Amino acid sequence: MSGIKWRAEFEIGIPDVDHEHRELVDWINQALLASADATQDRDVVLDLLGEIHTKVSAHFALEERVMRERGYDQLREHKQDHELLLDDIRDIMDEYEAGSDSVEERFSERISEWFGLHFRTHDARFHRHLPGSH
Ligand SMILES: [Fe+2]
Ligand SMILES: [Fe+2]
């Protein structure tokens, strides 16, 4: 299983944030691995995808709360990008429910691109502009 491969370019250079992102990606990979094992049971796979969605939303909600509390100037743009990813995960779930396979392939293709870009742009800017937000 390939899952989301951690790449050096995911790192934004703030150790705590990089650590947190690495944990998030590791966790997604574990859930994807479990879903690959459970392909005979589509409900289990859907549950795992639902858990990924929940965990990723929780990470985003935390960031958005800090941005709101501290009056961050790009909250709207940042939140929009979070929503794009959550919509993508929803789409993957819908496609899977409608009968498609290769959940993991879709994640590695679509989701890893998103992480690479989001970490380097939105998250890097956010954490640099708000010292102590990590
Ligand atoms: Fe983040
Ligand atoms: Fe973010």
C-alpha cells in the first residue's frame, strides 16, 4: 500500500507543526491500510473513511479556532482550502458507496497533492504570522 508518502516538501520548518502534520498523515495511512485489509466488507471501509474525515476536520477546526480568536487576516481563504479537502474526502466516500474500488489510490493521488500544497502555503503562512499558534 502506498498511502500518502511523507515528502520533505511537506515540512514547513516549524518542528511542532511538522510533527503534528506527520502524525495526521501517519494516522490517515493507518486507516487506509486497515481499509485495504477490509475490502471485503464495504461498511468497515466506509466507517474508516468516515473516521479519516472526522480526524482531519478536527485538525482543521482547531486551526480555524486559533485564526478566529487571533483575528487572522486570511481565515476565509484558509478555511476554503480546508473545505476543498473535506469535500474531496466526501466525494471519495460517495464514489466508494456507489461501487468504485481503489480508495487508497484515490487518496494517494488526490489527497497527497493537496497536503503538499496546503502545508507549504496556507499553514506555513498561518503559523509564521501567528507566533505561538503551534
Ligand atoms: Fe495544519
Ligand atoms: Fe490548514
